Amino acid sequence: MPTLTNKRILVTRTRHQASALAAQLTDLGATVILIPIIEIVPPETYAPLDAALSRLNTFDWLIFTSANAVEVFHRRRNPAIASPRIAVIGLATARAVQGIGLRPDLVPPQYIAESLAAELTPYAANSHMLLVRAAEARDTLPETLRAAGAAVTIAAAYRNQIPPDAIPALQSLFTSPDAWPDAITFTSASTARNLFALLEAADLTLPEKIVRASIGPITSQTLRDLGHPPHIEAVEHTIPALVQCVADYFA
């Protein structure tokens, strides 16, 4: 019998990102409940990004901290302008870069901003770096690189926002204990913050018995800051590792 048979798992990723996680959980027998509590929308303006991309060849490094940023970069870049060396935060972002025909030059050993900053620091002095990311993001990476002597340009490629239908979907899910999920997967700090903001807005409390599964240390710290520490954390900041973490727990 598959490890997650009869287990109900709530997936809170955006709709277009949820398929891989949902598929892997389903393969292990889980019943997946998909309620996106975050969606990707355009930034207030693309002007800073477009301006940076028009002079892409003047940068020493191009930095991506998500596959979403890579996707927007690909849509808006001029292929005639050569790309500098590319640094990415993890394997999923590296695959996205490869998917648009480019090659990542640097992937940190740990898929978090602190590790990426540490790997880029030796290249920072007197360099120009372009960081393409979400409009809302931690400033650990650019602050560390600037302190090491880099000129860092930050360009927003997208924004995260809460879907309007999330509250009624959560109210329906938590109406009765019979409908509760056995676990919730948190794939980013934003999913953690948004879920608890939505629960509060809906006058709901997350039952303690529901397992909180975190994809990595930053997401886990956000959960702790919110007063709901994770029960389990993936050993690697990847979707397969998160799935394995959930499977191991219920095994």
C-alpha cells in the first residue's frame, strides 16, 4: 500500500506551480487538496526590469532566486543582448534557466539566500550584479553583496498576492473535522504568512493536530515567528525532498 494512502494533504502553492507537488503526493496515495493562497501577478511596473535588461551586457552577474523570475526574464529580454554569468538559488531555478537555453554558472550548496550570498561574495568587489526577483523579498542577498563591494541592481519581475477565492475555500475545508487535512505543505515564507493571515480573516484557527510540513529553514523560521513551528522540515529545499519528508513522517 502506498505510504500516503488515506492521507489528505493541503497544497497551498500557486495553481501553475502546484502540479509537480500534487502529482508526487498523489503517486504515494495521498488525496491532494489544492487551495492556492498565493498567486503571481505582474509588478506595478516593468520599467526597472526593462531598463536593466536593455543593458544586460553591462552586468557581471545575473541572479535569479525563483523560477518565476526566470520565466518573466525570458519573456522580456532581448536575445540579441548577451547574458552575463548566471547565479541561481537552487535546482528548480537552475532547471528553469536551462529551459530557456541558458546555463547557470553558480548554484549554492544550500538553496537559501544566505548560501547564495556566501558563494557570490568572492566575486562581489567592484562588480555589477542584476538581481531579478519578486517585488516582496528578503534583502539578505543584496545587502550582503553590497557590503562585499558589489553594485546590486534589483528589478521586480512579479508580485505575490492572495487569491480572492482563498477565504471561502478555507472556510469550507475547516468547517468540520471530517474535512480537515492530515498535513499542510508550506513551500515558501509567503505561503506561511498568507495562510495564517487568511485563517485570521476567516475567523478560523488551525488545529494543532494538522501536520505542518516546511520546505526549508526560511519557511520554518517564518512559521515559528507566526507561532506555529513546523512539525517536519525537508532535508533539502526541493519539492521531492518535501514529499519524502511527508512520506517518512506518516510511514
